[in-house]
Amino acid sequence: MEKRWVLKSQGDPEVASRLVADLRINPILVNLLIQRGITTFDDAKRFFDLR
């Protein structure tokens, strides 16, 4: 069975730059979060379960 990669588009650059600043993580990781619908600091906090 042949598998195919499905490439998602890049996230909104403004949202990405804000998350990079807020989370202090690599822009590539931020883009992965955005592709999964995580676009705010609070969303990321819930995703990572940061306390």
C-alpha cells in the first residue's frame, strides 16, 4: 500500500510571530501548533498542560 504525505499550509505569519514571542519556542514548532488549530497562548498552555 502506498502512503502519501499531506502537506498543510503555513499558518498566519502574525499569529506565528506572536506565539513565538509568547512561548519562546522554535518557529517550526509554532507552525505545527497552528496547523493543529492552536493559535493562542492559552490554547498552547492547555495543549502542553503547563501549570
